[in-house]
Amino acid sequence: MDDQSQPLVGRSLKFLLPARSIRFLQANLSRGEPGILASYALIGAVMALGALGFVVDRLADTAPWFLIAGLLAGVGVGFYNLVKTAGRQ
């Protein structure tokens, strides 16, 4: 197997870790993928809905009310997705 076909983790750590350790690390990362994606979705929902609330506040000149509502909605949507993902595992 040449260096171009190996995964990035394998190429960057091949001199530091034995091959068995690299395979174990990759297996753990792939097992944790749904949780990692759910946590990114939580952060993304809070940021996207908060930004949407901020824009609406700027356009409507309504102080922080839509920003707060957007952040709360983002937290709700993000945690819903997190719980849904955790329930599948």
C-alpha cells in the first residue's frame, strides 16, 4: 500500500505509532462518528438559528428578542438531534 492510498491519520502517525495502534484509533473514530456529528449539529443549529435571529433583529430593529429566540430554538433543535442520535446507539 503506497502513502497516497493510506488515510491521513495513518500517514501522519505511522512513524509514531505501530500499525495496530493506528487501526485501533481509526476503529474508535468511526464508532464515535454519530456522536461527533450530533455534537457538530448541536453547535451548528445554535449558530445558524442565532445568526438568523440576529439578522431579523437588525432588520426589524427589535433589540435582542429574535436573537434570544433564535438561540433558544437552536439549543432545542440541537438537543433534540443529539437525543435522537443517542437513542439509536
